[in-house]
Amino acid sequence: MYVCGHIHNFQHIRMNGSNIDYVVNSAGSLARKVKPVEGTLFCSPEPGFAVCTATKNTLDLRMIDKKGNILHTVSRQK
């Protein structure tokens, strides 16, 4: 999982045939429009934040809106 930010929206992209999840999380302030691109599994302009949870065997990233609703979850198993 590759996580980055500073684009003011949520995105989860995985190219066909790849096992790499590209996650954009930077929706904490100014929201920007977002359009799906090739490989988009989820995208949203909603303001919010992400919570990452890691155990020995799993990594979960939850994209959460400003009201606390989970918009999307990215999960990886070891």
C-alpha cells in the first residue's frame, strides 16, 4: 500500500494486474472535485480524514467523512 496526500480528496487506485494499492488521503480541509481514472476503486471529494490500523497480519485504512461515517476501507493481509 502506497499512501500519499495533499490533493484535498480521497482516492483508492489499483491498476489492473497490480497488487499495489495507491491511496490518497488529504481531505481534511478544502475539498476538490475528483474524477475516476483508470484503476479507480473509490474516489470522493468529501472532507474527512483516514484512520490506519495495523496488526501483525493486517493493515486497514478507513476513509471517514466529517460526520464520522466510513466511506471506504482498504484492507491488506500479510
